[in-house]
Amino acid sequence: MVPDLVAMGQERGKPAVRVYIIYDGDPEGATDRMAQAVAEGAASVPDAEVILHASSEATVEDMVAADAIILGSPNWHGLTAHMKEVIDQTGLVWEQGKLVGKVGAAFTTGWSRAGGQEITLLTLLHPLLAHGMIIVGLPWSSRMTRSGSYYGPTATGRPKEEDLAQARALGRRVARYARWLRRGRGDEKDDVEGGVFYKERRRHPAQE
């Protein structure tokens, strides 16, 4: 059974932001491992409270109470029926606008590199956009040449360390943006985890 409360990084005297992770997948399976990594990344951010639920445990009330929602599903020609059921339960709060302005994100796993993982990510993100949520993905990085997508972390087969690192990076980004929206960013900056892809190039003589 997935524990309700994974971690709390709340600083004394400051309100926590709640990151709610909902996923479908077998215990100790690929999606479960990615979900745990997303939770670890979010929990590493100060003031972040992380709740990790399997799709069977998810509630609309917990979604409304959260500052950020991250959805995860294996790529079964799109998201699973259990994840679709979770999303279908949010019709009333969609009409009421109760998820508007929250941070949203997604992750997925699959057994084929060309099996439609990005379609699954977009399918997960679509209802979050419909709810008026602010979507956070992964920025281009050197690590993305080997793992992940702009739309979120992915894993082909058993997650490799770089896949888990991308999952942690997404969790951190979501928790940071939820905190910044709550408190204001100040001088803090976002990171391109995995290494900035750009390298200084010698200028062409015509540009001199």
C-alpha cells in the first residue's frame, strides 16, 4: 500500500504547499518507481508537503486541497482506465473552477520507445489544462538527449537512473513553482537539471 504522506519539508512559521501525486501502476513496477522518484524530488523542496496516492485512493477533495497535482500512468495506448476514472470524477469541480491556478504535471512509462509515450503525457495534461491549471514540464537539457520529454519524465522498460533523475527534477520543479506562486519567487531561480545543452561556439568570420 502506498503511504499517504511521503514527506514534509515545511519550514517553521511558513505555510506548506501541498503536492498531490496520483498514479496507476503495479507495486514496485515502473510507474510506481517513477512516482516515488517524483515524490522524492518534490519533498526535497522546503515548505513542500507531498501526498502520494494510487489511483484507487485518489479523491477529488484531496485534489482541491492541493497546490499542485501530478498525474502518472503507464502507456496503455494512452492513459489507463483507472486514471481516466479519476479524471472523470472532477467534472463538478471543473464547472466550479476549483482547480484553476494550481500547478499541474504528468509522467509516464512504457515498453516501447516509439509506442506513444508523449501521446499519453499529452492526454494526461489535457484535462489539467481544461481545469485552468499552470503546466510544468521539463526544460531542454543534455540529459534529455537520453531520457524524458518536454511534457514530462518517461521511462522505457525498467526505469534507469537518468529516468528517475528526470522524475525527481519534475517533482522539484512542480514544488518550486507551487511555492513561488504561494509566496512569490523573490531572487530564486529555476534550474536546468541534467546540464544546459548549449555550448559556446566559435563565431563565423562573417559575424565578426
